[in-house]
Amino acid sequence: MNINLLLENLTNPALLFFVLGVFAVLVKSDLEIPPNSSKFISLYLLFAIGFKGGQELSHEHFTAEIAWSMLFGIALSLLIPLYTFFILKKRLSLYDAGAIAAAYGSVSAVTFVTAASYLEAQQMTLHGHMVAIMALMESPAIIMGLVLISIFGKSEGSEIKKRTAIIHSFTNGSVLLILGSLLIGFLADAKQAEGIKPFTNDLFKGFLAIFLLDMGVTSGKKLKSFFSFGWFPILFAAIIPLINGAVVAWVSSWVTSDVSNRFIFAILAASASYIAVPAAMKISVPKANPGLFLPMALAVTFPINITLGMPLYFLVAQNT
């Protein structure tokens, strides 16, 4: 691995703010971001990345490669929960296995936003259609997780509210905001978009750093209870994303030769949802334990992806 690339990522201010948040919890500091401010910043990040993606998409021509890329993204969000479910079911309950599989098949919008910032640091462009693919990958994984729980839970008399959960997966706030922002960015002409560019571009990295500070505090608070589940969830949350990301960075060469697109595909495959999936599972599978799948995604997979994962996936995408 390129050591300079790894060191550059490890000294990224956004990542260091995440570490600061975890450290604040460990030393029992009262540092925290007010909940309303945290929600505003997360909405801002989704809006900004969606709008910028829409602007990029407006300059692209719809091609066979883009169509294949969209199908590839949806296929990933169905296949990842399918294979991870059977690994998880050997050690965990049916409900936890389904919820975790759905989380790892779905995507983390914040990891995606951090990856976009990483690409910018490498002086590469995030293409607009990859924002659309990210949004498309939220729902199929949730649906697959519910289907698997339903199929294997028949013998246990398991009943899940499929219709409610499926509707929620499409109307989830983060999905709706990023798709809506993407559409607005696509429809707005360059002159109109210039007026809000200072807000969508210049402030982006600062807000990202504050948001990751909040993510660090949240992760730190969940670590103690998470360790009580033993070694299996920790190893799964650390190893499976790296495997998914590295494999997809290589396999994605079948649908696109663009290094930035392949890097983003790897990030999408490696990340785990800790917003959309927990919200959907709370409605449809209340027996799934959020004290398990939330820390796996947020306290283990997320920091691994933004430290070791990104340089690894970028390296694989560059050299295959």
C-alpha cells in the first residue's frame, strides 16, 4: 500500500475530529454537538452532495456505461446482504442477522460524503450518476433483509411489517433529500447554481469536520456495551467491509474503467447504513437489537473505512 497515501488520510482534519470525539468520551468530557445542530449538519451534507452531484449529472450524457453502473449498484445492494446473512446467522439470532445484513448491503451517506472529499483531495471528480447510484442502493438491501427474515422466520412464526418498511425505505428522509437535491441540481443551470456555490462548496469541509466530531462522540458512547457481545461482531464489522470494498474495486472494472467511479463503488460496497436501516428495522423488526448493528456500522466499520479502507480501495482501483 502507498504509505504516503495512508498517512495523508490519517492526518486528514475530518478524521482527526472523529478521533477527538471518541477521545472526549474516553476522558468523560462533556463535549457534545446539540442534537438539533447535528441533524441540521447531516441534512446540509446530504443536500450539498446531492446538489453538486446533480450539477455534474447535468453535464453528463446518459450512456450504456451509466446504465450498467446503476444495475451493478443495485445488484451489489442485493448480493451483499444475501451472502452476509448466512455468515451472521451461524452466530446471531435470525432478526439480528437480517438487520445487520441489510445494514451492510445498504450504504452510509456520511462515508460517501467523506469519500467525495477524499476524491477531491486526489484532484479527481465525483461523477453525478454515482450520487444517484448511492441513493438507489439504500432500499434494495432493506427489502432483501426483510425477505430473508421472512423466509427463514416462518418456522418461528415471525411476522414483519413488510409493506410499511418497504414504503419507509423509499420515503426515508436521507434518501428523499439526496434524490431531491440531485434533481434540483440537475435542473438548475450553471448561473443559478453559482449563487449558492459558497454554501454548497466552500463550507462543505468545515461542516463535515464538525459532523465527524459528533460521529466520534456517538461512537465512543456505544463502544462499552458493544464489547459485551464478544469477538464475532467486531471481526465481522472490521473484515467484511474491507473484503467487500477491495473485491468491488477490482470487479467494478467490468462496468467502468474510471478510477473515481470504481473507488466510489468500493466505498458503497464497504460502507454500512446507520441511519436508514436502523429506522426501517425499528418499524418492521423490533426484535433486532440496535445495540448490536448500530455500533458495528458506526463504531467499527466507519472508522476502518475512512482510515485503512479508502487508501486500500483507491490503490486497487488504480492498479487493476
